[in-house]
Amino acid sequence: MSSLDEIRNTRLEKLHKLVEAGMNPYPLESRQDYELLAVVNNFTKLSKSKTPISLVGRVLALRPQGGLIFFNFSDGTEKFQGLLKKADPESGVKPKKGELHITPVDFELFANTVDVGDFIEVSGSLFLTKRNEKTLQVVSWRMLAKALRQLPEKWHGLQDVEERSRHRYLDTLMNKEVMERFVLRSKIVSEVRKFLDDAGYLEVETPVLQPIYGGASAEPFITHHNALDMDLYLRISDELYLKRLLVGGFPKVYEIARDFRNEGVDVTHNPEFTMLEFYESYSDATKQRDFVEKMFKTLLKNIFKSSKILWNDHEIDFSKKFPVAKYFDLLKRNALIPNPEGISREELAVKAAQLGVNVAPSDSLYKIMDNIYKKTCRPKLVQPTFVVDYPANYLPLAKKKSGEEGIVDAFQLVVGGVELVKAFSELNDPIDQRERFENQEKLMNDGEKDAQRIDDDFIEAMEYGMPPAGGVGIGIDRLVMLLTNVKNIREVILFPTLRPKKD
């Protein structure tokens, strides 16, 4: 039997002792007169009242000293100290006038059954110890939840990201930095939502299960609906449904959504992730570029009270005007491709091999080009930079630029070498859209699994008239990675997708 099994069996024995003593180790109700943070902040007032109070929390430390038991506990808002004094003349502890001690029976039951990790309810009076420590002197107690497994003592020293992700509940419990990171993530999402609400955007919800997946170039997860006897897909994007709402008369819409892509797992990709997408009628990529820059600067100001952050040993400054770089110019400068506008697939494949970029037989010219860009160009964009003017075949949902054949009016925001934002002037010509979709279908037939599909219902909606619009997508997980200076997406997703653990 392992030591962990022995510890669990010992705790099961203590559980039985509680039951034998008539105490329910998992009662229905609990009494909490104050959160511990309120007790700490109002200690003087509460202690002077001499009114007994009931507090709750998880036991974090136990320090028995003969007829005394000091312990620390936390309810998630703050930590606090409790003290049990045994009302027993043989203990050598003499009660002061008017002081109430816990009964010997309750004291012994606590001493023999309570472990670090247990949730308890304690009632008593507040006082200051000789060391001026704020303390609750306990006169009665109850078990609220007996923990059967021992909490790790040095969880913060565990470096295995996967193991910490598997036991996130222990990770957040034992590692304050991790807990604070996820609290910060929630604040970031709240600030994003407030910024869009204040700008007049309406938050909406669109289907997670879709008969045709679309809005991005990605391979989907497929499922089957029994009652309708039809295959459905977990959405890879909510773009096409949000643009249907522009057709339906909503001028500004957004959604913070869980999206799903059946792709590899690495430090910036998880099959289930969070995307923000917002769309504004009568807007375009240039206007949305200014809006995105304002959003990022507002986020930094409201969350950090600063325009600078630290990322991967780089100080990133958001205070300046974000520079703009053209996609082809970056390839010319960093990948040393002199003619990306007119290069053939064969020539590009040779260049990719020279740069150490893998090329699959089914990869299109633009997929090879983008993989070259990701390896040679994007990592060099450390300060906030807008990358603009992409090939039309790269973004089949974006509107082409006037007078520039084969180029779409689009941008990405890259910070710290990471793509955070993808946006463009939305294509609203249903004839052009069908042609673009048909081209994507050809790529799929040639073996490119993440090519987009023809969505006839979406094209029909466009034929009723879709206003010119600007649309933006922001990866929330990557945004949180940047703002919390972590390098692995698992560190900002509470429960990331993991391979089953083998015994």
C-alpha cells in the first residue's frame, strides 16, 4: 500500500470517528456571519462588541500545543487564525474571568479528526493575542466537509505544466500567483465587455452547433444529432452568424464565445478556446484599426494604470501610435522573397525548404507563404504592429481593396511576436463571396482539410443586402497570455484539453 493510500485510510478512520460522535461530516447547511475579509477589515468593531460569531473556511495549518490548538483557515476571501483552549484543569490552562473554553469532548474530537484541507465552521469570540494576532477563540465547531486526500505541501515547486493543469483546483488553491492570474483574466474580459458596451455594441449569442462550419480556415469537430438524424459541427468561428445579424438590422454586435478547432496542441493553441468577435455596420478595416488601438490602450490604462507591460524580457510600449507594415513587404525583408506577389507554388516550396518550413503536398501557395511568414516575420514584431494588405485567397471573407488586384482590406495586430487580432472590411458582395467559397471548395478537394465550405444559407442572407462593415476577431486566451506574461496557453485556460493520463 502506498503512503497516499495510508493517508487516505487514516482520514477515513477519522471520518468514522466523526459519525460515531454524532457529527455529520458533510452537513447540508453552514453558518457564516461574516466573510473573513470583513472580519479583518472590521476587527476592532467586531471584537469590542463581544458578540460570538460563526466563521467558516478550509484549514490551512494546525499547531497543537498541549491544551491549545492554533490553526489557520481561509474562506477564499482572506486567511485567519483560530484558537481552541481545552477546559481541563490538568492542561494547566486557567481560564480568565468571563472567558469561555471549548469542552474537553469537543476539543479532543477536533484534535483527533481535523486535518489540513478540511472545511470547518467555528464559533466564538474575537481577540488579539500577545503578539497582536487577530484571532477567533473557538467555543464550538462543526465539520463541513472532511477532506480524504492530503493537500500538497510544495505544490508551487511543481514545474510540470501538464500535471498542474490536470489538478487545476490544487494549482489555484496552493499557488497564489496562479489564482491571481485567473482573477486577472476575468477582469480583462470584463473590461473588454465594458469597452464594447460603452461603444454601443450589443452582446449576442450564436449557435455552437452548426450545420455548416465557417468563418475561419480550420478543421472542425463533428457530431451527430439523433432526433434530426443529421451531422453537426462545433463552431470554429461565430463570424457568419454575427454577419447575418448585420443583415437583420443590428448595427453593432459582439460575442465572447467558446470556439472549437480540431487542430494540434502547442503553446499557443488549444482545441477549445475563447474568441471575441465584433462587427460594425458602415465601418471598414481602417476605422476598426483605430478602434482596436484605442481598446488596447484603454485596457492597459484601466487594468494596470500603465501603458507598458513586460513580455518575454521585452518591455512593450502601447503608448505610441501603432506602426503599420505590409504583409508582402515583411516577406521581402525577413524571408528574402523578392516577388511574393507573383511567385509560383513550386518556387515558394523550394524557398520554404531552405528556411526549414515544412510543406505538405496538399498545402496551397498561400498556406506555404503564411507558414513562412509565421517563422521568419512574425517573431520579429515585438512592439504592437498592424500587418496589412493580405492576398485575397488568404482571407476569403474579406473585401478586396480598390485598385489593388488580389489584395484584401485586412489587418492583423501582432504584439510580442504573437497574433492577437485578425480583422478586415467584410465582403458583402454575394456573387464574389460565392466565387471565393467555390475556390475554397477546390482547395478542400485537393486535400487542404482546413479550407472553408460553401454556406448557401449565408450567401442567401447576403443577397437580401448586407451593409458594408468592419469585423474584428481577438483571441482572448492569447490576450491574457500577453498581459500576464506567460508563454503557454494552458496557463491561462482553467481546464485545458489534455491527453488522458496513463496509469
